Amino acid sequence: MALTNLTKREIILKVFERTREEMPQKHIRDAVQLTLDVVIEALSEGRNVELRNFGVFEVQARKARVGRNPNRPDKEVTIPARAVVKFKAGKELRAILRKFDIAVLDVR
């Protein structure tokens, strides 16, 4: 059984259901989008985003390196240095994941 991705739309619907439909979906959608905009803005400034008990999004530099084109392995390609975002799970999320049944994941 393959799991599906959680989408922004699904997040909005779940929040809507949990607020007992007291808030209009539009307000929830705007709040979710504003939250994501603030996270993106902070990361684009090089700031880490710490969400207690959930985790930390860290901006890290990935060094330039030499790679190979799988279609032409004889040719080297320079991969430039770039910024990447890493996620480090928080204490509560790690505890939940320790109990997670990995058999439901589609491991190849």
C-alpha cells in the first residue's frame, strides 16, 4: 500500500474540520499560506526555522563538486555550490517516528 503525500489543500481541510467549521476555509487557507510565506522568507534570508517539538529547518551550504552524467559517465560535470534546506526532527516527532511501522512505506 503506497501512502499519498499530504497537500496544502488537505492541511486546510483538516484544520477546517478540527475547528468545527467555525472559521471559513478562506481564512484558514490564508493563514496557512501566510505561515508558509513567513517560513520561506526566513529561509531565503539564511535563517533557520525552529518549530518547537516539531523540528528545525536549517539552511546549509552544499559545496561545489564534480559529478557524472549517467548517460555519459566518461564526461565530468561541475555541480556548483548552493544552499539547501535540511530538516531535523524535534523531540516529540522523533518519539512518534520511533513507534512508526516502516512496513507501510514503499521501500525499494
